[in-house]
Amino acid sequence: MRTGIIIFIVLTMVSFSSTNSTGKSSSILDGIDEKIEKTPDDPQLYQAKSVLLMELGRYNEGYEAARQAMAAHIRANDNVAWFGLERIDLGNYFVTIGFNMTATERNPPLTGITRPLTFRLYNKNAVPVAGIIDYEAGMINGKAASVAFRERDGKTILNFDSIEKASAYKDIRAIGVKLINTMYLMPKPGPQGLRPEEGKIPVILKEDFL
């Protein structure tokens, strides 16, 4: 119960408070770390830490905390499939980034695809307004060899043959948000109100994202 209260307070501050200060967030972070020392197997504490680090702009640290949360979920042998990392404001729209913890992410294949992160676009009334974009890692011999961004319908939008170009969370989030702006929020929207010129997907040049 106490952990649930902590999570509620943290998520409320991050998602809804317009007066949240760095000092207050850092103080809450210290409190979460103290809780983790006492109950290191509680996944919700790591989730709260991850969300708060994102709010502080410490993106790569926040992503590592998310990975620690997944490790705790694995130890708990539960079936929690994902949790929310960030909500990024884009004016009349906002993007959410979800950290995925399905069986594939928990136990990556030797050869295959994992989808660690998912980007979703909503309007200001929290109504989904575009396709879901997954950040994927291509596994070869148990290691990530390439990364890509793909619409959930199966179309690859952007593929990187070198994982170093899009492996740090700070870079992944920046590329994902830029892709959403390019694909769905360009000026002169098409008939659906989102895609440009007759609803066609714009040409995505990898060079523009390096």
C-alpha cells in the first residue's frame, strides 16, 4: 500500500503539476532510493525512479532505472507488459513513451526482434490520433545488431544498420519525437487532418536523423 502511494504521488507530480521544481523532485528521488535500499525487489519503486529521472532530464539514467524495474518484475515472476516512461507535450498534441516488458523483451531471442519502446500520439483531449510507432532492436547471436522505428502495421519507417546511432535513450526519444512530427504533424495536413498531401507518408531520410 505504501509503495502504491509513493507511485501515485510521483506520477501525479510528473504528469499534472505545473509547479514542480527540480529541488522537490530531487528530494523525492532521494526518498525513493532509500525505499529501494530497504525493499530492492519492489519493481514499482524502480518505475517511480525512472519516471522521475525522466522529469529531471536525466534520460539515460531513467532508462537504466526502467531496465532495473523490468529485472525486478522478472524476479517477481509477474506478467506486467509495460509501463509509461514519459509524456512529452507538443502543443495541441502529446506523445507518450512506453517501456515494454513482454516475454520477448524479458528474454530476448538469439535471433529476432524485440520492441523495447513504443511511441503513441494523442491530441490534447487524450484521444489517439495516429499509428503506433515501435522502436525495435534486431538481435543476432543474442546481441542487438541493428535498430529501427516501425509503424505497428508493419511498415519500417527508419532503419539504422549501426546500433550506436540510436541506442542511448536520449537519442531514441529525440528521433522518435522528430519522426512523429515529420510524419503526422507537418504543415498542410491531408484529408485525415494528419498526413500531408493526399494522406501519403512523407519520405523519411535517414541522414536527417543522424
